[in-house]
Amino acid sequence: MYYYGGWGYYTSMIVLIPAMIFTIIVQANIKSAYSRYSQIRNSRGITGAQAARMVLDANGLQNVPVNVIRGEALNDYYDPSSNSVNLSSEIAGTSSIAAMCIACHEVGHAIQHGVGYAPIKVRNLLVPVVNLTSRFSWPLIILGLVLSTTNAYGSLFFNIGTLCFVFVVLFHLVTLPVELNASRRALKQMRTIGIVDDADYTGSKKVLRAAAMTYVAALATAVASLLRIMLLRDRN
């Protein structure tokens, strides 16, 4: 039997508070780092799109296009299905330190794809599964909680919803090393092909480190949410 009130409910809410506070701090940190280094021109005066193209070509990835997309900065992404780097107009068209390092981070994913980096293969396999399970996990969990007092199927729905959420946590767990590795590859490539000076490199590390913490926060929140689900169980 499960219940959606009493000690289990309030305790389950409390476990989320540290993750929520951590997420707020992380978001403020990345906004601060991006705001600072988006105002500082990089030493080579190259745009994000130019930096991405240079790193791609240096790694034999001339077949990977760099597309300019609509949307705000920090919504840039590498698309494995089309094998393309997609940059917002702000990142693609400006010559700031922030634009350069963010563009090269997305190229880091293209390099991962090109060399067959195992964690990104796992993450790509999980994407369609997580798209489905993330949609149904909480509705099934809530339905299970509601039905548990009147229906024998409540426990079944709750357990299926919990299993769905486990896949969400697994996705965040796999995503973290993928993102950290992409940043390391970006920084190494920027140094190797000589598109950064010491100031650029230092600023790039700060921006990418702040960005990486968003994935740490996402994982922490997912784990806290799973713990919350477990605490909602009233085991007799």
C-alpha cells in the first residue's frame, strides 16, 4: 500500500530541497560566467562558427556541417542523427570567448561520434527510451498512489512508473561523462590547433566548467526525485 500524505510525503519533499538549491546556484553561476565571457573578444577574433569549422576540419570531419539555428545561446547542440553541429545565431556569429568554447564543446560531441566513443553510443540508444519513459513515469506513479487505496492495480502502476523513472536517472548518469568528455576534447583541440591564448583558455575552462555543473545538478535532481518516489512507499 502507498500513500500520498503524512510523514512519507513531507520527507519526500525535503529530500528535493538540497537539489533545488544546488540547481539554482548552478544556473546563476553559468549565467554569470557566460555573461562575463560573452563580452570578451577572443584573441583570434574568430566567430563560434569559424572555431567549430576549424576544429572539425583539423579532426578530419569536413563532412560534418555547422548549421545556424534559431534560438538563444546555450541551446546549441550536436545532432547525431544528421551528424551536424547546430549553433544559435548568437554563438555562431560572435567572436567572444564564450561563443568559441561553446561551439567547440558541440564539436567535441562530433569528435566523440567520429571515434566511436562508447558512452555517447549508450546515450544515443537511451534517447528514444527516455523520451517515452519520462513522459509516462510520473502519471503512472501518481495513478498508482491514487489507486493503491481502492484498487489492486495501484501497486503495479506505481512500480511501472518507478521503473520508467529509473531510465531517466540512468540517462542523466550516462550524460554526465559524455558532457565532461566533450568539454575536455574541446579544450584540448582549441590548444592543439592554436586558436586560444592563455586568457582565452582560462575563460573557456570557466564557462565549460560552469556548464558542466548543470549536468551534475540534473543528475542530483533526478536521484533526489527517485529517492522521493521511494519514500512515498508505505511498506506494511
